[in-house]
Amino acid sequence: MYNRYYYDEEIGDDMESFEDLGFCKVDFDREKRQGFPEVIYGEGKTVEQIQAIMSKLIEKHGKVMITRVDEEKGATLVKAFPLAQYDITSRILLYGTPTQQFGGEVMVLCAGTSDLFVAEEAAITAAWMGCKVSRLYDVGVAGIDRLLAYRNDINKASVLIVVAGMEGALPSVVGGLVQRPVIAVPTSVGYGAHLQGITPLLAMLASCASGMSVVNIDNGFGAGYQAALILKLVSEGVNYEDPVS
């Protein structure tokens, strides 16, 4: 195995940056640079590869998250790491708990039950990174009374992650109701002209609702991560200096 070291100007000492396992380079410095440890993308990796990376990250950080893990791999990994937990809906495997808890609340909304696999990926990601998370599911625009019945709850959230397939209208509607950041997530759920998520992606990008950002198709992880960064920034506070006259 090959270990690389870099010079940290702030600390003034050699610190381990990553470890080369041959098939991958485990990034130990990710938490310092970006606020959260490296997350393993499980799809396309063998159980043995995931297990090797998990062991290194647990040794370094005491926790790890793996996304897009199928049920068979999840069962095998839980046997190898009995303290790990696997969620079949989101296909996420977790080891360890958050070491920080942010103020505020992330609310995850989804249009229909078919979008749950993406919504739960977002919710579990944000919760594992230290956010309080609430869920509001099956409130798509086809039955808009279901959404409007929870308008007070929606307005209390600090950040809203809105997941929708089909024509992707739900984030625009929510964006017109709140004065909070809205993170829109298009899903690959829909009929032919939906184009495996391209239609809601373009609809969300073209939305006239201000203050809305859009992540990639089915990218619940990216939405949860972005929401956690927002609450992390708020929890740290921002110091403003008086402008120089």
C-alpha cells in the first residue's frame, strides 16, 4: 500500500491525505476540506472493495455512508459490520452516527410514492450529516389539496428538498409558497415523454420560482448533502466587518 502525505501550511506538519488501496485512493482529508467524510458510491463496486474502503474510513472517522447498495450487497456488508444499518428503500448503508447536530430543519417532500427511493436517499443523507429531517410524501400537484393542507408545516422548514417525476411541477409550486431555499430533485419516474427524467429536469431548470436550485436526475444524495451544507453554514454563523469608509 502507498501512503501519500502533504504539507499543511496552517498546522505546519505532515498529515496523511489519502491511502492508495490499488483499486482506489481513500480520501481521509475530505472532511477537513468539505465538512463531511468521503461517502462511498456502492454501485459498480464489489462487496470486497466496499468492505476495504469502509474499514479504512471507519478506522479514520468512526463512521461511513455507502449509497446505491443493492439488497444482496447490503446483507453481506451488515454481516461483516454488525453495527451497520441498511435501508432497503434508499439503498443506503450507514455505520456510525452524526458527530454534529445543526439547528433548523430539512423537510423532504415528494410528489408520489414511486419517488420514495430518491426522497429517502435525500432524507437519510441529510439526517446522517447532522440535520433534523421531516418528511411529507405523496403531495403531488395532481391532488394539490394534499400539499396545501400542510402549508403551515412547509413554511416552518429551513430548507426544502422537493422530489418529483412526471412533469416535475411540484418544486415550482412549493417555491411559490415559501421564503426558504428549495432544492429540486427530478426523478426517472414517468411515462414515455417524461424521457427517463429529462422532462422534469428541464422543467425544474426553467422554473420561474426564485431561490430554487436543481440537482441531477435521481440524485437524492446530492440534495441531502447540499441541504446539510446550508444548515452547517448557518450553524457556524457569519461575521460581518464594518465596511472601510
